[in-house]
Amino acid sequence: MKKRPSENSSGIVFKLADVMRKKGYSKNMLCVNCGLRFETVQGYYNGSISRVDLYVLAAICRELRCNVQDIIEYKES
């Protein structure tokens, strides 16, 4: 079975790309407005991070005016 690109083996699904698309944000815009490195935003966008940084997550949620569950979801296998 093929894994979705935004899902890691723990069942955590990152939905940042969907939220950004709906709100009209680019990765560069989010980086500048949140003061984050591009690589950091890219990791959350692609779901390739292995550890969630609460500071980063809070900055993203604050900027996008959303909740954590809008960006990260747990799905049982």
C-alpha cells in the first residue's frame, strides 16, 4: 500500500498545504509573516517533519487564524 505524501508512519497527517491553499498563502508569504525558515515551512507543508515544534505550530496557527487540528490530524491505520 502506498503512503500518502503528507502522512508519516505514525498516522499523523499534515494538512497545512490545504489550509494555505484555501487562505491564499504561499510558502514564502508564510515564512516572512511568521519569521520562519523556508525549510521549516516546507517540512510542515510536505509532512516530512518528525518532531513538532510548538513555537512553529503556534506561529502558523496565529498567522493563518486556524486551530492545530486544522493543520495536523491523527488517522488510525
